[in-house]
Amino acid sequence: MSLNILMVEDDTSVAEMMGMFFRKEGWKQDIAVDGVEAVDKFKKNPASYDLITLDLNLPKKDGIQVAKEVRAISPTVPIIMLTARGSEEDQVLGLGVGADDYVTKPFSPLALIARIKALHRRVMMEGGQNLPQTKSEVDYDIETQHLKISVDRREVLFDGKPVANITPKEFDLLFTMAQKPKQVFSREQLLELVWGYEYYGEDRTVDAHIKKLRQKLEKVGPQVIKTVWGVGYKFDDSQVKS
């Protein structure tokens, strides 16, 4: 697997350590040491980058603003946010602006490599861009009473209305749960099924993703992701009225 990674990191020692492990994998990296440089590099050739590792605390422009500007250019490039902050509020903030994963420093380089591989593998499985199709030509992978999901088009419809601005991880969470309506998934199961690796850290990252996904679903219809207290989450639209 050959990757070209945009590494946004102002800590020289961390950048050197990450670069060493990336080179061992045969990956290329382009380094930006502040937020302004990161956005400028990405703007010049966004298609050249397979993934971005993004520090939250950056000079000139912080990681949150960088993520927002990157997402305005590309809604799909995978972003892994790296930060010394570990609060749930910071996780929600980072994930809310489009980050696909969140790693708290200090972290294991091997764990970061595993996350990068898993995230890239999932993107590859989902396929690249497709030619435009008319609505009648779309084959939906999931059709429930109210929801339609197309993996190829990365499209979610609720009673015919599109659910906008879903990040890759939010889409994967919804797709995973909607495949088995009413089945309760624990946080650990969702981490394994959606992230695809043993998660190093707290499983509250699932809660952060679910929170943002619910907010986006609620803009077009009733809530269909239910909390099963003490267990996890489930998708259920059987009681929703059109």
C-alpha cells in the first residue's frame, strides 16, 4: 500500500518520529509546520494526498480551522487529528468539523500506523468517485421503511430528503447499524466494525460521532438512532411516522 500523507505537525521530534515510521511503510509525507502552510499545500494539489494527519494545536491557524478549510475543498480526504488534549469536548469539536479519527498524544506509532491502514482500507473498499447517475439509476445498498443508503454515491436519504455533510465515519456508523435494524451494538462492537482495528483509547469517540450524526439526521426527520442505556446504540425507524 503506497500512501502520500500530508503531515501537519509543528513539533519537530514528533514529526521526525512519525516520518521514520511512515518511511518504513514505504509511504511518502509532505510536512506542514503551521495551519496556514497546511491549507496552502492542500489547496495546490488536493488530489495528491491520500490522508492528512493534523495536529490540533498549531501556529498561525489551529487544527479546527484547518479541518474546516480542508473539508470545504475535499469532503472525503481522510483526516486523523492528533492532539495533546483529551477531553470529550475537544473530540466532539474535532469530529464535528470533519475529522475521521482522533488520537491523543502521547500515542503508539504502531497504533497510529494501524489506524491509518484501516482508514485507508475502508476508503478503498468504498470506491472512488462515480459518474453521475439519475435518481432512477441508483441501486441502494440499504432500504428500510424510511431510509435509503447508497455506498457508491455516499448518499443517505430520509423519506426522500438527503442527509447532508455526513463525514466518512458517520456514514460508516449509520450504514453498519442500518444493516441490522433494532440490533443493539455496543461501543466496542462499533469500534471494531467501523474502525476495523483494536482501538487504543477510550470508546467515547463513538459517542462523539453518534452525537454529530444525530444532529445531521434531525435536520431532515425524526431521530432513528436510539440509545440503549448501559449497552450501546441501535438503528430503528419502525416507529417513525412519515
